[in-house]
Amino acid sequence: MKKWKGIVGIVCAALLAGTSVIPCMAEETDAKEETPRMTGFIGCDGTVVSVENGRLTMNRRIGDHTDELIVNLSEDTKILDAVNGLPVPVENLGAGEAIRVYTAPFMTLSLPPITNGVLVLCDIPADAGFPMYAVVDTLTKKAGSDGEYVIGLEDGTAVTANASTNFLPYLTRNIVTAEDMIPGTPILIWTGYGDSAANKIVIFQRENFREDMEGEEPQTADGWREADGRRKNADEGGCVCSGCKRRTPPAVK
């Protein structure tokens, strides 16, 4: 399976080649439901405009208005049902559907901007809220409790799990418990409104997670990048995002 390249290469590309890529910032949302900001990737809410050629075009909500965003979908991008956490075919994403998308923390300066998708949540009932995708930072069992844990997340927040929390594996028959949430493990968390206690947690496999969630520098639809005020092909030279290796044009003979 082809993995996306590390974010270090993106930084080098921006510094050495002057590519027009900027970091994403957490978006302002309605007070009723806060879109989470994650370490290493961010989340935004919105609706589907279209899906074609491996790209999701969405209207992302920013405060009281929306902006169009293009999200690259790769074989590593998870598209999940927001109720049960099971995979959903990309063909099921219909125009106007409410979604929550987690993306790499950078986007192009093009209009609309382009970024790489990590996870898409869909099929949310009208009266329900989206679960939160997060990465475990710490796991602490409360002293004297009967199976109650505090789960510290990489964004600095925390949720609790107890004997009533339903722990589920992702696409395996393995039995999982709170003890499987070691630091660095990605999880999907359902809580009640205004409640920090988790009702249900899907525990993803940790192997190669960091490589999967970090994407290479987004490109325009025809494979070109913007650099130094002009369109530049990835093979044209300079530092491009390929494990931070530099490609240079062949020597003139």
C-alpha cells in the first residue's frame, strides 16, 4: 500500500521551493457544537458538494458562513458511518449531506483551497452529533474506581470511560478494552451532549497510523503546484515532498 509522505517534506518544500501551502487553523463554529482541533490534523464540519476523481468538494462551515474546500481522498482515507463507525463506500456521499472531515494541517492557497483527507464522517441523523476522532496521549485509571479511566487526548482535552462504555475494535473480531488505548492510538469517541463520559469508543489499529495521517503536499487537479508565482510541475526540480528528497533537473549536456 502506497503511503502518503511525511509532513516534514512539506515544510522543506515550502521553504526551499516557495510553494503556496499554508497551515490550516481551527475553524470557528456555532457554540452548540465545537469542531475539534487535533494535533497533527484538524476537523471541519460542512456539507458535500460533489465527489469525483478521488476528490471531495465540500462547503465547510466557518462561523456564520461557508467556504468551499477540496479534499483529496486516498486509499488511506477512512469514510465512516457517524453512528456505528463502520466503513461507507465513497459513492454513498451525496450532495448536500452533512459531514465532518478530518484533514492534514495544511492546504494550498488556490481557490478553492486543497488539502488531504484523513477521515470523513457521514450518515449522521438530524438529531445527533458527530463523534470525535482523536489520538490518545495518556490513559489513567482512577484510584479506587471500578473500571473508570481518564483518557488524555493529544489536543489537551480529556474524556472519561467507565464500566458502561462500549469498546469496539475497528474491522477485527478482537476483544478490546480500555487498556488497549495506549498513547498514540487513534480512537473515535461518542459522548452525550455536554458530557465528557464516553458512551462508545472505536479503537483503531495503531500500526503505521502516523504515516497514514500525514499527507504529501496537495496538488492542483492536473498535478501542478503553485510556486514563485507560476505553475510548477513536481518533476521540474527543487525540493518536493518525497520524503524530503530533492529532485533536480538533469544536467545540461
